[in-house]
Amino acid sequence: MNENLTSITRNEPPQNSSFEQLGLIEPIARAVHDEGYTQPTPIQTAAIPHVLEGRDLLGLAQTGTGKTAAFALPILQRLAKSGRRPQGDRSIGVLVLTPTRELASQIGDSFGAYGKHLGFRHTVIFGGVGQNAQEKALRQGIDILVATPGRLLDLVTQRIVHLSRIEIFVLDEADRMLDMGFVHDVRRVLALLPKKKQSLFFSATMPPAAQALADDLLHDPATVAVNPVSSTVELITQFVYFVEKNDKRSLLTDILSDHKIKRALVFSRTKHGADRVVRYLDHAGIKCDAIHGNKSQNNRERALARFKAGESRVLVATDIAARGIDIDDITHVVNFDLPNVPETYVHRIGRTARAGASGVALSFCDAEERGFLRDIERLIGRKIDVIKEHAFHSTERERAPVPQQQQRGPRQQQQQRGRQQPQRAGGQQQRSRQPAREQPQGGDAAEQPRKRATGPGGGRAFSSSRGRRNRPR
Ligand code: AMP
């Protein structure tokens, strides 16, 4: 893929340093400024001109880079310029397909915010909730539909949604979509779309299955990419505590009793582990909530709202539940358990450094987790400073030998051998990972995400526009 990337912008200020200079019309630029964005992120600078031109796009970027605006802003502009009248024709003109309901809601909110001066209608549909409200919104006529694949196909089968007049199609988080087993649903949706359309394809990695999907969907695409997550952690101050497993909860309570920690996201590998941490913190009088796959949608939304409003200072989450959650101003990420996939660590701690902010990441490492720590340090290319001045410091970790093949059980190792290594955005080879499937209900399986956010503005952007259409930037 990288041999096709011709024009490269590193972490320098983008040449097009304002939204207006990217060619966005006044009502859109104004809405973006209302959101507090002062300049486009690298993926926005790289992608917006291509999308405005009407080109297909392959975007190698993950959540947290500002990729939603990278597609939503030029799409709104194309709608505005297409002669589509906000009060007129209500056939669905834009479809955004995304894997999770959280992402769908956030993308819907973004269209609402960026398009607020234009008057187009959008709606969001996803499964796990009743369909009546969604159906009602659809029947009123909408311009932009954001959907997860299952519910979309249900509504198509019921002839409530018609996709034959889609002009612009976005496939968001394609690799995650495939991970979650949606490949057949996605292909069914593609088959329902008109041949003539503009297609935008976003993925954090390009495993062969995602590449095949992109090849089928895209015609002469421009390719833009932001660099891999491992290079965006410099903004974050990182520390590790060596602690025995049984002391982790006491250590957490101790740390969180410091009120300088304004807003902390605590990661637990398992759902029951997250619940146990919440119970313990509750006992200690620290207000907190948990979000994970066993919680209902309402419950998760309430917990998130409390956290966002500052009513609870601590949110305990599993990796999957934390995916796609868009919360700025997280001051601290605590890894109560170290993840066994090193990229997960980078994705987790990236939650503190949103929108260019800095943050602190604290990791608890027990004797059994030292191999994970070593993998993480290898990925990020440096040692993480150890905090020893606390009541629970364990020297056991320093003495304990690294168990052989510790980080992956036999099943994972087998899966890993049988799987091809996906290629990372920016060309870095991706390391092994556990396959991630959404486990919305039941079980205490470790939940491992595929990708997680890094702060927008972080990361260099690569852009290619293959051949004659290559634009200087
Ligand atoms: P996304 O990658 O689309 O999930 O965006 C991640 C976060 O970055 C969201 O909170 C956006 O509101 C924010 N964001 C997007 N573009 C910009 C920008 N140009 N400047 C500052 N924040 C942004």
C-alpha cells in the first residue's frame, strides 16, 4: 500500500492551515469553529480536498484522528452544492456504515453539529433498541443515514429504507467491521447500492479481507493515511506501578483519593473485573461507574453522561465498551490490568491525549504481567518509569522470571500462526492480537479492542492521489 503514497506531510503544520483554505463553504467552516476547532487535523487536511473533488477515498486512520470530520465536512458541502434542497427531495443521499451503535451515534452527532447551518436531515439507526423511533425518523425523509449493518438490512428488508439513490457511501472502521463478523452484511449492503456513487473507505489497518473489500468498492481512489498509533504517545506521561494482584484495588483507591485526578478512565480486562473494581471504589466512597458489554445501552449511556458531566470522576471500562466513546478531558488513564496486546495499551492511553491535550497514564503490573509490559515497552520504544514510592510496591515482579510464552495462551498462539499479519496505517507491520468480537451480553471473556483513539492533530498524514490527479499540498 505504501508504495502508492506519493505526497507526504509529516508533523509539520499543514499547508492548508484553515478550514476555509481547504475550500469549505462558510456555513460549514462556521459550524466547525463553533465546535472549537481552530485548524484541521492531518487526516482532514489530506482527505477533504479529494472528497470535495468527488473522488473515492481510502483513508487509513483510526478514531481519534478527526476522521469523522474528514468525511462529514466535505460530504455536507457536496450535498449543499448538489442542488439538493434541504426542504425538498428526501431520498437518502448519503449512507455511513459503521460497526457499533456508539460510533453510529457519535457520527450522527457530528453531522448534526457540522451541518447545523445547512438544514439537511440525518438520522442514526442501530440494533439493540426498538425500531419505532428510527422508523418514524426515516419516514419523515432524511438526507444522511448513519447505520450499523444488521439494523440497516432489517429495515431494507421491511422496505422502510431504500438505498437505490445513495450518492455518497462511507464504510467506516472497515477492519473492525470484519473483526466483528459483519463481512456478509457489509457485502449485502454494497450489493444494494447504485453502481454510480462516491465511496469513502476508512480503516485503521488493511488486512487482506479489508483490502479485498476496498478493491471491490473503490474506483481510482486517493489514499490518505495517518501514522501508526505507537508514535503518538509522546504527549502522555506514563508510569508503571509494580504491585501484587491482590493489592491492586487498594493501590487504585489510594491513587484516586488524590483529587488532582479530575477525570480517570480505568481499564479492566474483564467485565466482572470492572464490576469488582466499581464495588470496591464505591465502598471507599469514590463515585464511579462501569461500562461493559453486560450493561444495557441505557445503563451505559447514563454512566457516560454522568462521567461527562463530572458527576462521577471515575469510569471503569473494558476495552470493547470503551471503543468509540468520545470523551475529551480525560486527565488520567489507569490500566488496572495490563493488556496482552501491546497496541491496546497505546489505544487506551490515547484516551487522555485527545484534541492535542496531554495526559497521564498509570499502569499496574503484577508479577504475571511483566511479559505484557515488556511487549508494550518494545512497541512504544522506551522504558516506562516505575513509581516505587507507594505502600504496595512489590519487588516480586523484579525477581520473577518472565514465564515463557506468557502473553498468549495456546489458542491465541495457534490463531496467530494461522492468521496473516494485517498491515498498519503508515506501513508498520501489526503485531499479533487476539481476534476481537463484540460480546454484548454474557461471559467474562477478556474484551480486547482492535483499535483505539489517539488525539487528533497527532500523527503525520500521508496522501496519495495516484497519477494525473495528484495535487500539490
Ligand atoms: P474522530 O477521530 O472523528 O472520532 O474525532 C476525535 C475527536 O477529535 C472528536 O472529539 C472531535 O470532536 C475532535 N476533533 C475533530 N476534528 C478536530 C479539529 N480539527 N480540532 C480539534 N478537535 C477535533
